[in-house]
Amino acid sequence: MQCLGCQREFGESDRIATMSGSIMGDEVTDTYFLCPDCGVYTVAQWWDDFTGEETLKVSGPVSREDGDTQVQVIRGCDQPWNKKCRCDAHRDHFNDQLD
């Protein structure tokens, strides 16, 4: 994975936050990577549909301010990997579109 701001390769320590949710039976996982060189976020979204096919969409660069806001939302859940969680953080992050 590369930073969309400066093309630097991300390392494991650059992965800042991840959250999974279930939307229309599909598992959606958003991962936020923060580049230490240019200070912007790149967001990777894996969409695993009910047939088992997975697609990846990479978006950004996301400003530090906007990325930090989403990271704080994600950190508001103690089980961000749990696609069945319906806490306030999950509902906020996925815009109330969860199953």
C-alpha cells in the first residue's frame, strides 16, 4: 500500500485504525494509514460481498484533520473488527447503513 499524497510505501506501524461493518450482507473494512512523511491519510476499503469476492478501493489523500476525526470515531469502539457491532462508533463511521 502506498501513500496517495507522496507515494511512500506504508509499513505496519503506519496503519492507525481499522473498522469492519456489515452492509447489505457484505463485510466492509476501512483501514486508515497515516503517512509520517507528508502527514495525510490514505484509506483502504475492502468490500467482501456475500459471494466471497473481495474488492479494494483506495481513497485519499485525506487531510490530517479529517482523518484524525474518523480515527477518533473508530477508537470509540472496543471491538472495531466486529462487523456485527452496532455501537455509536460503528453507526457513526458507517453512516447508519449497517444491517
